[in-house]
Amino acid sequence: MENTTKYKTSLVLLLLALVVCFIVNISLGSVTIPFKDTFNAIFGGELTNDSWKYIIWNYRIPKAFTAIFVGSGLALSGLLMQTLFRNPLAGPFVLGISSGASLGAALLIMGTALFSGVFAIGIVNDLSLAIAASIGSFLVLLVVVVVSYRIKDTMALLIIGLMFGSITAAIVSVLSYFTDAEKLQQYIYWSFGSVGNLTWSQLLILLTIIVLGAILSILSIKPLNALLLGENYARSLGINMNMARYKIIIATGLLAGGITAFAGPIAFIGLAVPHLTRQIFNTTDHKVLMPAVLVYGAILMLICDTIAQLPSSANVLPINAITSIVGAPVVIWLLVRKKKMIF
């Protein structure tokens, strides 16, 4: 009972921290907007400058919500993969789903150089990139699900996922070799990741994907807790491991694939946040970990985005670089302080 109260209190504090990070994020940027005017813009008050309302509602708030959805989804999918494979180095992209999304984007951007007759009519914009990346991630997910039906060994599935990633990376390398500098630069820019390009309608699609993935994850809490003690123990509890594996893989595919399609391949969050959460909450119970990683992932992503946009400057740093630069030292510090890894 005492632990339950402690967890609830910690979660409430995390939610308050999330609100603070959200407000700070939409207040800072290339144009400095006072906190008072930020509050007024959100709650319908009078602003000192009318153009600030447009900036906040049409750029900063969608970007902040994108960061929240991306951070939460990647953190949750990372937790699912680490538990399924019982491997602390597993992340949301170990099944090759992100690589499939990258291949879809690469074919759209760079395919004209190698397959000019097929791809010449392709129009490259944010929406077409999201569609191409979604198709790529979906096809890889489909192959992984089919393979998981034939192969019952979870570790073999992990290796096959890594092989899919290697194959798609090799194809992207071939495309990069034959493409021109302009298209190569465009693909590299996409691979940096970004949370600032989504419209409200695209944001709604991303939210729908995240919610579906979260529902499947919640339905998998019992199998995930049982998997911590091994698949044989989970079967002894009457859990259908094949069905549980399908749910976890599809949930991860929706989360990682959808996020990569709309925001690009953003690293580190999915790998690090589950470890941060276990160290701070000192538990492996997924009833506690799932809501916690959702909030922690959102907070960390908001902080990284705030740093990446370089307040009072027109320059924006690659979000991929910031997530690793900011997050890695935190994980190292926590592990050194705790002196052991909880898993």
C-alpha cells in the first residue's frame, strides 16, 4: 500500500513536470515570448503582440505535442522490446521497422537517380515522405509477423530483425552512392529527425497510431510481467505466448513505425527511458512502468526539443544529436549512482 501511494505521488509529480516542460517549450524559440503572453494565448487572454498567438497555435503547440507523442511512443516501444527479448540493449528499432521506414523515405527521395522511370513522378514533401516511410515500416512489420509465426525462438527473431535492418541499410547505401548531392542532403536532413513539421491533421493521425499501440501494450501487461521470469514461466501461467508475442510486435511496429514515418528516426529515447524509469521507480512491474515511461519519454523529448531549437536563435540543431548528448550522461550517472542495473 505504501509503495502504491509512493508510485502515485511520483507519477503526479512527473505530470506536473510535464506541464512545466510543455509551457517552457512553447515559450522559447527564435522569437522570445513572455510566459504571461504564452498563458494568455493558450487560455484566450489578450496578448501584447497578436502575431505571437499565430506562432504559438500554428507552430509551437503542434511541435510540443509532437514531441510528447514521439517521446512517449518511443519510450513505450523500447520498454516492450527490452522485456520481450529480456535484453537491456534492445530498443524500439531492433526489429528493423525503423530501417524499413528509412528505406521507404530513401526510395522516394533518392530513387529517381536509380529508377528514374518509376520514381520520377514522385513529389517529395512532408506528407509523401510520411506515406513512403509508413509503407516501408508496414512491409517490414508484416514480414516480421510472418517470420514470428514460423519461428518460436524469441532470440532468433531478434537476430532476424537485426538482419532486416542490415539489409535495408545496405540498400539505402546503394541508393546514396548513385544519387546526386542535393537529394542525398535531403535524405540526410530527414534522417536527423524533426518534431516541427506536422500539421494538426497529421498530428491527429500520429495520436491515433500511438493510442492503438498503447492499447495493445496495456493488454499485454500480464504477459510482459510473466516474461521477466522467462517464457516457460509465462506458459506455466496459462499465457498464450504466440498471441502475446504478436501483440507486442504489432504494438511496437505501430509505435516505432508511425513515429519514424512522421518524425524521422529518432534515437536513444526508446533505449534509455525504460532504464531511467526502472532506476528511479526501483520496480519491474509494468503496471507502474508503462505510465511512467510514457511521461518520462514526453518530458525528455520536450527538454531535448527546447535545447535543439536554440532559444532566441533562428538555428535548429538536429534532434537526434541532442537526445544522445543530453540523455546519455543522465543514464551513465544513474547507473554509476545505483551501481547496478534493474532488469
